Amino acid sequence: MKKLLAFALAMVMVLALVACGGGSSTSTTPAPAATTEAPAASAPAETSAAKTFKVGVAIYQFDDNFMTLYRNEMLKYFESKNSDTVKYDVTIVDGKNDMAEQNNQIDNFITQGMDCIILNLVQTSSADAAIDKIVAAGIPLVLINREPLGDNGDESYKGILDNAAVCYVGADARQSGTFQGEIIAELADHGDINGDGKVSYIMVEGDPENIDAQYRTQFSIKALTDAGIEVECLDDQIGNWAQAKGQEITSTDLAKFGDAIEVVFCNNDAMALGAATAITAAGRTVGKDIYLVGVDALDECVEMVNAGTMTGTVLNDAEGQSHKAVDVAIDAMNGTAIDNYYWVDYVKVTK
């Protein structure tokens, strides 16, 4: 009986010890501890979407060396102005040298609610209707490269001065023509290669409706006569800014007038490139028995000037003009007052 009592007592003690050690068991999951940290701050509200300005750019013709440089530089410069707060959605269209086509494009820009229109006119003499309907729609207008003509066809379209939201950005073509003439006048023989006392030349003109073509034609020769140099015009033909026409006109004239041609004046470099091809084909040598000048300072022509295969050209600053047009357009869209004219200087390019 004593043994049984002792065994029972021992079992009670063992059970008591097990009960006391239960807190060390890994089978229970402790309750989460209370936290004293402050609640996390809420995420900042997203910034508002960037303001987008829609810009319509109408180019008279994509198939133009200078305007290709111009529009590409303009697009790059607009893109450089994009930021987190403002975007420029730029649409550039090709007028294909067709005023009816360009009028349709302008109508579309108005319907699309463009915030600004940048316009390189197909026909400067038809500027009034295009300008008036853009102004009537309340859209700022930046005219570029081709200065509109007045009603009499020989002066700037003064109507743009009547509206605070319209301007022209370009270069004074009289300066480019003057520089062409001065390049010839400043040569050692003043362009008189055969020494007969006068400079005999042919003129390859651009679009006759374009004031640039008119001024370059007029003022290149005026620079010679102002310098006291006698001139003789052997031929004056319309090349419409095209390289192929420049080659065709020059080739025909070289066959007709031969060595009598001392200077070939071209209203732009594209036509001068064509003229250079014709000069080479005729066995003539620029700088030796004939001179050749253009306008625009296309890369290829600058290389030719440096190589002596072109007498000179005049820089028509595509970068400077396109950047100014963009800056003015942005000012107009933001409601900043703009001037009616912005001029970018030409620069002579000679060897």
C-alpha cells in the first residue's frame, strides 16, 4: 500500500512539472505585438497631365532642298521644347506646290482646332484669303520663308500688320541678292572674264510670284551696277527653284551663247547645282572661264565653294529662321504679344 501511495505521489509531481514547462512549446503562435509607429503618410497626388498645344505646319512643297532642312530643324526644335508640363503636337503637311491643296490643308487645321498655324505659302499672291480665314478662326498665324505680296504684287502684304496674332518670320531677300552681286563684284576681274568691259550673265529665277525670286534677281544685278560695273543680260529664265530646271536652262544657254556667258546667277542653290552639272558637261570650268553663284548655302554647295567648283553662295539660315518661328509660335500660343516681322540675316559664303 505504501508503494502504491508513493507511485501516485510521484506521478502527480511529474504532471505538475510538465504543466509548468508548457510556455516553451513552439506549437503556439504569439499574438502580434502592438505598434506605436505613426500611420504611413498617404502617397502624393499624381501631377496633372502636361498641357498639349496642337500646331499645324503647312509647307509649300516637301520636294525643296531648303524647306526640307527648315521643316526637319523646326520639328527637332519643337521636340526640344517638350517637358513634363507642356507638349507640342506638331502636324506637318506637304502642299505639293498646289494652292488648292494647301487651302484644303488650312481648312483641316482650322477644323482640327489647331492652337497655332505655321504657313509657308504656295502662292504668296493668294495670301489674303488664307490669312483672313485663319484670323477669323482666332488662330495665331506665323508666316515663314515666303513673304506675302501686296495687292499690286510688288510689296509686302501690309494687312498682316493689322492683326496682333499674325507675323512673318524670314530673311530679307534684297540682302541675299545684294550679297550675290557683291560676291561677283569683289572678284579680281569683277566678273568680267573676257575683259570686254562688261559682265555678261544669265539669270535662273525661282517662282516668279515669290518675292524672294524677284528681289534676288533685281538686287544681285543692282549690286553690280551700284559698284559701277556694266552688265549685259544674255537670258533670264524661270527655274521654279528646281535643280533639273537649273540644269536645263543653263545647258541650253551655254549651247546658245557659249563663251559669252561669264556669270550664272541662280536664285537658289538647288538650281545652282543643276547649273554646275551643265557647266561641267559643256567643258567649262568655274573660277577659270565662268562664275556661278546661288543662295541657301546647302552643305553640298558649301563644299563646292571650298573646292572652287562654285564661286559663292549666300547662307539662308534655316536653323535660325526655324527656331525663331517656333519661339514666336510658342509666344503667340501663350498669349505673349508678338511683333509683325522677324528678320534673320543672310551671310556671304565664299572660299
